[in-house]
Amino acid sequence: MKILCCGGNNGSMEMDSKNPKKGEEAVGEHSGLGVRHFQVFLLFFALTVAYALRVNLSVAVVAMTDAASANPDFPEYNWSEQTKSLLLSSFFWGYVITQVPAGQLARKFGGKIMILTGLTICSVLTVLTPLCAKWGGWQLVCALRVVEGLCQGVVFPSTHTILSKWAPPKERATLGTCAYSGNQFGTIIMLATSGVIAASPIGWPSIFYISGGIGCVWSVVYFFFGAGSPEESKSISAEEKKLIEMSHASEVSNTPEVPKEQLPTPWLAFFTSPAFLVLIVAHSVHNWGFWTLLTEIPSYMKNILGKDIKSNALLSSLPYICMFAMSFVFSAISQQLNNRNCISTVTSRKLFNSIGLWIPMVTLIGLAYVDPEQSELAVVLLCFTVGMNGATYLGYNMNHIDLSPNFAGILMGITNCVANIMSIIAPLIVGFIVTNEHDPSQWRIVFFIASGFYLVGNTLYVLFGKANIQPWNDPPAKPRRNSTPQIESQH
């Protein structure tokens, strides 16, 4: 990691001396909002819709299997706990499968087509969920959720592909955070409203009708106003388009010999690159800890601390609210550091990734030793832990584009595939360890494992992580990269 003097401009001066025109355009400021910000706004709502469609069943299934707890005027299904667990996990079976192919398809056909197709199909299937439950029982709903997972597997790789086209390197962290914060926003909205909708006169089927309908509306809006790159946009100004193009050109010394879409995918180079391997590790350990928290902590707090946070919509969504809010706080801090030229991109990635993993590592251990009489403290620690995870948006989450703008979607597909396998394994390991849910010592083992993953994973990322474009980004041309440290400022 390399720290530069605050307020200094040596990095930009050196870049300008090598290529004055390109450097001037790349480091120049662009005041006001542009089309790229509108495209990120659309991506924010794409991820909001994606996560709303992902989590709607987790709330609706309560009313579907216990109509008396919501509105008894609607159908009730006698599904066992095992069946409900199967339904809730079925989404991820399909989700993992399409991650890697989605990155390749997004490169070939464009991120807009892939994300639009995936979310449109997913939205329509969501609207059909109540009918599937009525006609085919849990088996048909399970099959439908697998297909929804297959469709949503394209979302993250496509989002990364689009961001790699639209976000200037200096704005990458801020724009990426704005887009991906839709994950939490969609979850918050769904958790906060689903219980109310289920108990209302329109009943639990409306959870699917409303969330799926909003997804269909987003699809129509994105079809007309979305663009996968500045070249595809009809409304972008010549000045903004030039700003984006020149900022991307400043990262590479030579122009590729063939169009980017025709570059062969360097699979071997991916898996022999230490920088990418530690990125897989960082993404995976984050998912292990994050999903251990969000799937198992409610059980821990109910059985050990006597506090049922699942029965309270506000408490259920509070950790996500904290992560949503803190992601913007960290983004503002990052912006100030980079605007003052205090910090290089690689330092920024490692700093915020360390905040997002090492601080939760400590608070997780503290959470394991909270007394039953201090349940409020446990809620505070849980929210603080998840809130700190928001810093990872400025860490590993944008690092794929740093390493290879040309293959960012494929890289995200690979890391997200492995990370979501970890998300599936983590709760299974918890079930193997915690044989008595009322035994605090067994829960402490779970927390220590998650903390250990955080410690080892981020240590490897700090030691071996990089934020400069890798040689395999342009396999045929093999251009010489600028040696000047890239300074990231966000406007």
C-alpha cells in the first residue's frame, strides 16, 4: 500500500507529463450530474428489485403456512419446516449455476440485455408464484424459485460489466456503492412491508403481485432509458462521453489490437493471478460471515438472549438499514480522502476492506459473550457489525473492475459463484456445530470460526491484493501499463 502526501498532485502531474491531453481529461473534474449517474440510479433500482424478489418468500412463507397469523381469508398450506427450508434455499441452487456463464454472456451481448432479460423473467415468475402454489404445491414453487435463481444469477456480473463501461476510475467506488446499496434497500423495503401486506385485506399473494409488478415496471423503464455503455446511450453529451472514454484510456498505454468483445478470455491467467485469487478469498469470507450473521443470529438471540427479532419487522430490517446507511458514510469518507490525494486506489481498497472485515471480526467475538440480560447490547453489536460490513463495497467489491475492466463481469461471476457456495455451506456448518441451540459455548465456536475467516481472508487480501490493471486484461496486445499510482477521487 502506498500513501501519498495529502493535497499533493505529483501523481497527476506525472501522468500529465507522459500524456498531457489524456491525463488532463482523465483527472479533470466533471461538475454536476450526468447520464452516468442516471444509469447508476437505474442499477440501484435493479438491485433493489432483485433483492426484493429474492427475500419476499422468506416473509410470505410465514403467512402461507399460518394464515391465522396474517389474514385467514387466503389459502394456507401445510408445509413442514423441512419443506420451507427447501423452498428458501432453492433460489440459490439456480443462482450459483449461472454466475460464471453470465459474465461471459454480458461481455458478448452487453450488460443491459442480460440484466433486463434476467429481471424481467424473474419478475413475471414472481407474479405467478401464488398460482403455482395453488396448482402445483410446494414442488412447483420450488421449481419456480430455482428458475428465478437462474435468472438472477446474471445480475451481479451484468452490473459489474455495465459499471466497468460507465464509471470513470476516479468515481468507481462511489458509483459502485450507490448501485450495490440497492441490495440492502430492497431487503429493507421487503422486510418492512411484507408483514403489513400479508395482514391487509389484499393478503399474502399481494406480496408477490406487488414486488413482481414493480419489477415489471422497472423492466419497461430500463428498456427505454437504460444503456449498457456510453456508446449505446442516445442522451449522453459529447463532453461526458469524452470524459469517460479518456479516463478509461488513461489506465492503458496502448489501444487493444482487437475489439474488447473479441478478446479471448484468459481463464488460466485468472486462476494463476495472486491478485484475483485473494479477491476470491476476500469475497468468500465476507459472504461466510455475513450470511452466518443474518441467517443464524436470529436463532442465537431467541434461544440464548430471549429476544425474538424475527417477530419485529423493525428489528429484522435494522441490520440492513445500518449497512445501507454506513455504506454511504464510508463512501463520503473515501471521497474526501481521495479528493485530497491522500490515498492511492490500492490503499483505499485494502483500508475499507479491513474496516469491513476486521472490525466485525472483533465485534462478533464480543457478541458471543453478551449476557442474556443485555439483549439490547446484542442488538447494537449486531447492527454495528453488519453496518461495518458496508465498507466492503469500497473494498473487494469494486476490485474486479480495477484488475480488469474488460473481464470485470466474468471475474465477478467467478467470485460470486464461490462466495455463494460458501453462503450455502455456512448455515450447514452451524447446524452441525450447534446441536443444542440453548448452549452458549456451541454458538461461540460458530462466532470464532466466522472471525477466523475474516482474519485470514482479509490478511491475505492486504498482503497480495492489487488495484492496477493486470497484464491479462488485453491478452493479444499485451500493452505496457502506466507505472504511475492511480489516484481515485470521486465526484
